[in-house]
Amino acid sequence: MTLLSPQEVGAIKADHMGSYGPAFYQSYDGAGQFTYDFDGEQLFSVDLKKREAVWRLPEFGNFAYFDPQNGLVSIAMIKAHLEVLVERSNGTRAPNVPPRVAVLPKSRVQLGEPNVLICIVDNIFPPVINVTWLRNGQPVTQGVTQTSFYAQPDHSFRKFHYLTFVPLADDFYDCKVEHWGLDQPLFQHWGTEPPPCCPPQNHASFTLNLFAGPPDLPFLSQSPRCPPCCLTPQGLWSVPLA
């Protein structure tokens, strides 16, 4: 089970606002996270397992300091409340929400030129998720990074996973997502050409602009029940997120 703490407002009425939280602890694997936001953007998080403050951008750590022990204390308090709430609710669980997933390159794709694939996992609840990168069907572990969980206004979470890669003509990539809200793993694909299993007429083209960057950037999205599909940088197909 997961318990979220409410945000604590650091400034009531001003040009800028800082807030501690939201934070969470979950009993599944003893994971927890404490965050600090400024003007609605996360500046850093404290991970219970790493026991250290992780700045959203490394440069932020050059201008400020936060003792991770303060975040660990807050997580410990949440854990204590969670155990009480579990007893009072007779173990009633919140529903698992299917996440939404999209894959897109960081910059314009040129064969042989280094680039970064971004796997955006949105609408996550509870914040327990496994993400695996695959190249030509094989797991990839090098050049892989990820963010912490970013809290959303509806109390769901968003997370970004990155893969540094060099695009080649015959390669295709999958972002494999596993979550309790899915009946089976969800694959999002990026590659050389769409296989016969996913003809273009079954897909609807659309765009996404979740973060600062080039507007109207298309990407591939696919149903978890469809076998792996691919795309070309010249022609992208997708299924709407909602």
C-alpha cells in the first residue's frame, strides 16, 4: 500500500512558492520518496533506498544544500501512518491505474549520429513500475538513466527513462513497461519500419508536448496487446494516450 503526504507550503503569497512534498512510502518493497518543489517544479528528491538527495539538475546542488536525513525522517513518519491506516481500512487497496507511455527521440534523428530516446511514463499509480529498454529484442543496460517520480496534481506520478543510442538503419528499440495496472507488459517501439502486425490504418497520428522542446513532436504509442511495432523517422504512427 502507498501513502502520500500533503504538500507543506513554504510561501503563502509571493511571486514564487516553495513546498515540501508530496512524499510517499509504500509497503510493497519498502520504497519511499521525499521531494521539494519550487513554483510547481521538483528541485530534488530523497530516495529511501539511496538515502541521498538527488537534484533534478546537477547544477542545482551548486547553489543549495539539503540534508537528506530530514527527508528520511519525513518518510519514516509516513511509514508509521501507513501501518495505522492499513489496520483501520482492513487492508483495502486503492485501484491500480494503467500508465500511459510514449517514446520519442530527444533531437532530430540522423543515422550514425548519437541521440537519446526518451520513454515517458505518465498516469502512474501506485508508484511501482519496471521499465526495460530493448534493442532488437535484447535488453540494454548501458547508457540507461531515469528520473525520480514526479508528482502530478491528480496524485498520480510521471517518470522519464532515457537511453543513449546511435541510430542505425536496421535497429529498432522497445521501451517495456510493467505495472500492476496492466494485464501484461506494455511495449512502446521505435525503429526501422512497421511490421505487418500493425498496419498504419490501425493507428491515428497525433502529437505530444509534455515538456519544453520542439512543439508538435510525433511519437509512437501502441496497445499492450499488439506485438512489437516499429516506425521510421519519416513516418510515425501512434495510438492516442486517452
